[in-house]
Amino acid sequence: MGSVAIGALAALIGVLSGQGMAAAIRGGKLGRRLDLVEQALPELITRVEVQAAFQQVAQIEAQRIAAEQQARQVRQARAAAAFGGGETATPAAMNQKINEQLAALTERMNQINSQYGAES
């Protein structure tokens, strides 16, 4: 989305600087030439072409964001699979699974300690 904003800002700067130059040039001898250039420009780049280019940029940006989100989901699924066989996919569920494993380990250590007479 940032590239769309940068493109729009560049277009705005171009239009504003062109208007400033037009105002400065119209006062001199080049006013007629500037009018001819302004008449020729719509034939070179139409407004529809500019809008289509902006739409393409927006679509490319949306595809990039979707690919990033999909990659993030794949990483989360792999992390979840590493901690619980894939059935827990949320961070809260992963934390719960880890806490259960730690509780079971603590209980087992207490049993071993009591078996050998150590205090816990």
C-alpha cells in the first residue's frame, strides 16, 4: 500500500510543479508552446491509462500482502505442529500445551524425589 501512496504523491508533485512552471512560462514567449504541449499530452497518456496503472499497482500490492499473510500462517502452523502434533494452532493453545507438559514433568520429578527421599 505504501508504493501506491508514493506513486500518488509523485503524481501530485508532478502536477503541482507543472502548474507552477506553466504559470511562470505563460508570462513569457513560450506560452504558445506550452499550450501545444498541454494539448498533445492527453494523446500521449490518457487518464484511463493512468487509472489502469494505479489499479494494477493496487492489485500487485494486494497480492504481495496476501502472500505475506499466507507465509505467516504457514510459519504459525509449523510452529504449532512442532509443539503438539498440529491440533493446536493458536498461541494460547500452544501455551496451554506447554504448561500441561511442565506440570506433568514437575509431578514426575516430585515422585522421583520422594522415591529417593529428597525434599521438594
